Amino acid sequence: MTKKFENKVVIVTGGTSGIGLATAKAFSAEGASVFITGRRKDTLDAALKEIGGRVTGVQGDMSKLVDIDRLYDAVQQKHSHIDVVFANAGGGEMVPLGAITEEHYQKTFDTNVKGVLFTVQKALPLLRDGGSIVLTSSTTSISGTPAFSVYSATKAAVRNFARNWILDLKDRRIRVNAISPGVTDTAGLNELFGSGESAENTKAYLASLIPAGRVGQPEEIAKAVLFLASDDASFVNGVELFVDGGQAQI
Ligand SMILES: NC(=O)c1ccc[n+]([C@@H]2O[C@H](COP(=O)([O-])OP(=O)(O)OC[C@H]3O[C@@H](n4cnc5c(N)ncnc54)[C@H](OP(=O)(O)O)[C@@H]3O)[C@@H](O)[C@H]2O)c1
């Protein structure tokens, strides 16, 4: 049977852990040549082993333009074009209004907004007409969470990039969609919730608030990303797809 992404070139930023890793694996299993990024070398090496197939790792910080340039230089050494960009690298910390520092603001916006913007913009010369871009937003783009305002503002910005970029990229028939995961069991989330028992308790509490009755798994987000990136979603453009067990709908 033909694989859905056979011979496609796919970029997954933040592809060494959690949602990005699960998505890189899913693209690879569907035949894609995948390029992943992450800042930590050991985590990058472990992810490359886990993904297997035709995967290339580029160590780098997506909030830095020189590192994004290195990513696309590496792509050009092997391929003449890109089919899919999944701009996923991101994260956040909990800081309540009153304690927000310039550093916290800068770090969060640089990674989540500047990083996504330039990951996409610098891909454009290589991205083929009719290609697909998926941006990782979050349910926080439309909801409030105590001590999470800066992160939530970045994800609202990311969601709005999709609305505007479908107009800028109209003539090239490039689709842009945002994926908004709800609470998803990843290393990043566990760290945010203080790891160990503290994280388990927080996840159990949050699960009780989710209509599906549980938190999500990275593989469930990956399936939705592959849908948006594929021709199955050929008329889906500019949407925010919530993959959250119903959390954002109540
Ligand atoms: N988990 C959730 O509940 C949830 C919900 C909604 C949205 N999200 C979003 O989903 C995305 C992935 O999160 P996750 O939960 O899968 O987190 P994760 O397990 O911490 O994975 C984050 C990935 O991004 C990489 N990364 C972080 N900052 C980077 C940077 N500046 N440059 C390059 N790579 C970077 C990390 O590697 P290094 O640390 O080595 O760089 C890692 O590969 C993020 O955008 C997050 O905001 C997560």
C-alpha cells in the first residue's frame, strides 16, 4: 500500500520530545524524509534513534535566525524542496501577572512567536506551491489559565498567524492551519507541573475537567497534524483544530 507521505520532505521543529517526536515518527512511518530540531544534543540523538527511517537531526534553537538558516541549509544539502512544515517548537512557564519579568516575556515570545514566524518565512523559498504548514497553538489561545498569560498570548498570536498567512500565501496554494492540543502527556507538560507526584496530581485533576475524562497522548495530536498536512485536508485552510478531548468546547 502507498504510504501517505512517501517521498515528501517534512520539517518538524521541536521534534525530539513529546508532540513533535510523536509527529516526526508518524511522518516517518508514512514514508517521509523528516528533519527534526531541538536544542539538546543528547535528546536529539536519542530521538533520531527512536524515529529511524529517513530522518535528519539539526541541533538548534528556533528562536535564533542563524539556527533556522542552518536547518534549511541542511535540507538543501539533500533536497530541492520542502512539502510540509510543522512549526511546533515551543514551551512556557507559569508566572502570574505581577511577577512577569522582561526575560520571561522575551524568552516565551522569542521561542513561540518569533521562532514560528521565521521557521515559516525562511522555509518559503523551498516550500513547494500547494504545500502545507501546520503551526502548534494551544487551547490557551482562547481560554484563561492562572499564571499562564504570556504563554497564552503567544499561542493566540500563533493561531492568528494562520488566519493571515493563508492570504499572503494564497497565490501559491499553500495551506496554513493551527493545531491546538489540550492537556497532553509530554515531558514538557510534566516539567511545567513540577514533575513526579505533583505532575501526576495536576494531570488527574485536569483530566476530571475534560469531557473525554483523560489527558491526551502525543500520538493523538500527531494523527491530527498528519491529517492537516495531508491531501485529505485539501480544503481545510486557516482553521484551529482543537485536539483536546472536548475541553475547549465547554
Ligand atoms: N503538552 C501539552 O499539554 C501542550 C498543549 C498545548 C500546546 N502544546 C505545545 O506543543 C508544543 C510541543 O510541546 P510538548 O508538550 O511536546 O513539549 P516537550 O515535550 O517539552 O517538547 C518540546 C520540544 O521542542 C523543543 N524545543 C523547545 N524550545 C525550542 C527551541 N527554542 N528551539 C528548538 N527546539 C525547541 C524541545 O527540545 P529542546 O528542549 O532540546 O530544545 C522538544 O523537542 C509546544 O509548542 C507547546 O507549547 C503542548
